[in-house]
Amino acid sequence: MKSDMSGELLRAEGIGKRFGGFVALEGISVSFAAGQLTSIIGPNGAGKSTFFNILSGALTPTSGKLHFRGRELNGLPQHRFVHQGISRSYQITNIFPDLSVHENVRVAVQALTVSYDIWRNRTRLTELHARADAALDAVGLLGRRGELAKFLSHGQQRALEIAIALVSEPELLLLDEPTAGMGPEETKDMVALLERLADKRTVLLVEHKMKMVLGLSKRVVVLHHGRLLADGAPDEIRSNPEVRRVYLGQSEGYG
């Protein structure tokens, strides 16, 4: 069921991250409204992956605070982020290639429930299968449920990873470069999937394909050298002279 899609969902206050003497992020304050697809972009080395890892709980900020639905997340281990309603996929495909498509997702469902029990009743197992199938249906892979994951195309494997992220029924779905390594047709299919997902939940993604981001997102956050450079609607980002300057000469244009 679609959750409340109004108001602020996630807020970062003065987020900073240091790795030894290297400052990866400094003083980033930004909030993300419920019900929007927002993209985080920036040139290589901008700090977007570090920021994304902090938002998903994979990294702990050196300074600043993170709030989700008004609850502070600082200090929570990453698995607790999932229980709060935040789930993510990764830039590098992270699946079990020698398990079936359905088994990949079912394992994720089991991990979210109590430890596996060989004496579990048939009704409970049926529920696990149903949740796995629902996630596969959401990403268009239900018809491939019995195939080994290694035989899926690259784009389908990325969709499978999203299905794995969906089994926790997240309120906020974080996607790390979901179109990485895809050609034009697979990218088109992934964009259509992202649009469908954004109809039912809040989506936050890191991407480097500027044309795709500007056509898909309701809002775009731009980082540069670990700082917040711009934040606004696609048209505002497209016309921002500072954004144009930092992307000047890169292969992904504004067209």
C-alpha cells in the first residue's frame, strides 16, 4: 500500500566525512521530500557515493546528523536502516548467480524474518514465496522466476537486485547508478521501471547520466568537491551556470 507521500522524509544536517586527512564531504545540509524521485549527481570525485553511503547507513558521518521521519539515525548499524524503512541497491550487481531468480529474492525475504526453520509451517513458507513473487512482478521478472540468475541479461540482473531491495517494502528506495553498464535499450527499460517504482514510494538515486537524470527526476542535488553546489528542479539545474561550468566538456550533456 502506498504510504503517506507528503512532507519531509529524510534530512541531512551539516553532514561531513573525513578519511584520515582527506575531507570527502563538508557541511552538506539537504532534505528530501516524500513522494519524489530525486537524483544526486556530480563529477567524478564530487563525494556523491560517500554521501549516498551515509544516507543508506553503510558509512557513519564524521559530523552532522541524519534524520528519517524525524528520528535520528546516527549510530544505527546498517541493518537497522532497513527496519526503519530504507533499502538500497549497489552500483556493482550483488546477486547469487547460481540460484534461481525466485530463490535470490526469497533468500532476502527470509533474511528479514526470523531465522530459517525446517519445521516452519506451509502457510509461512507460502507467505515468503508470495512476497518474493510480488517483488519480481514489480520489476517485470515474474516470468523468469525459475531461471538461474546468471542467465539474465545485465539489465535484468540489475532489476533483480532492485527486487531484492523491494522485499523489505521500503518507504525510501536508494539506488546506486541503476543504469551503470547498460546500453540504450536497457537504459530505456530501467528508466521505465524507475518511473513505476516512484509512483509508489520515494526514490533517491545516484547517477552520472545527466540527460537521463534531467528527464526522470523531480529534483536534482548536485555535489562538487564534497560540497553542495546546487539543489532544485531539473530546469533550474539545467540553467545553473555553476553546474554547467563543472560539467563543461563531459560526455553527458544537457540536451
